[in-house]
Amino acid sequence: MKKVFLSLVFGALTLASCSRDDNNEVTPNVTDNSKEATVDASASGTWKYFSFEKGTEVTVTDPKNDLTWDIAFQRYYIKTNSGVSGNGNGGVFKTDSKELSALKQAPTTGYTADDKKETVQLGYPPVDTELSYNSIISGGMKSVNGYVAYDPALAAQGKSPYTVNKWVYVVKTAKGEYVKLQIVDYLDAKNKGGHPKFKYVLSSDGKF
């Protein structure tokens, strides 16, 4: 395991800008047949687990063996029920598209199961915390392929340090079904980070 120091500024920064809507309920989108949900994943060291089948957060006490969850969020980290994070059939495929409706068929191969397990320092004062996550979709410092990038230079300019990359991903559920997913926001109504808002479409056969 390697030790990674996470900037406290990343977890605590609040910016002043226009008001935002923070909807914690799953709502349908008539334009592309997707559903929308927002998860409060702002607490360092706490995972929020989500079931695409149920369309809601679920309570999980044994994430490695529990198959009721498909994806989980903690700040800019994301894990799926696969690999080092769970015994499910999950995984992630990153597309080159930023248009959710354009994806009509999920790929059959090329998925990456959760592959990262590290000890990181979270909170204040920093506490060593073991963390597993998926390297394809998780965000981070100036991330290009992850769902959100953090750049402290933007904050120094009075801008939001968070950039949501809006890539479309295909996520496999714990049962091996397919979800096309696009994370479209990261801030809550008070402009605090750690509140991913996402659109998704669930398919049992990979056709959307």
C-alpha cells in the first residue's frame, strides 16, 4: 500500500456562486430516458452505497460480501461491487463520449474491476484510512479520465477548483447488468464538494 496525503483544502473548500438544486430523490429525465440521483458523499471516511436496481442508497455493513450495492461514493472516490471492493460482478468501462443518449449498446469486454487499495490520510487531524476504489472512474488532482478533477490553481484565481469531466461510463452492477452513467455535478446548494449528481440508465442486456 502506498500512503497518499489528501489536501485538507480539497475536503473543506466552499465557494460562493449561484444557488444550485440538490435533489436526493431519483427522478426520471424524459429527454433521454435516464434517471437522476444525488448522493451526499462529502464526509471523509464514509462510503455512500447505491443500488441501481432499487434506485436509492442502501445500508451496507459488509461491503465485500454484500451484493445489494452496485456503486459507492466517498468524496471524489468511487468503488463498484468488484475486485478489491466486493465479490460482485461489477466494473467500469470509460467511453469517449460526453453525451449519455448517444450510447446505445454496452461493450461486452474491457471492464476494469476495482483495482486500487491504499492507505490514505483523511479528516482533520489526518487519520490513516484504508481505501479501495476503481481507478477508471474515480476523480482526483487534475484528473483527466476520472469523473471530477481538482485544481487548486483555479481556487487561487477565485474560480471553482472542481471540474466535472462529464464522461459517459458503463458500470456493471453486482449482478452483472449494465448501467450507462454520467456524473454531471459535484457541488451542493451551498457549493460544497462531495455531492455527485448523476444520470443513469439500467439495462439487463446492455441495450439502451
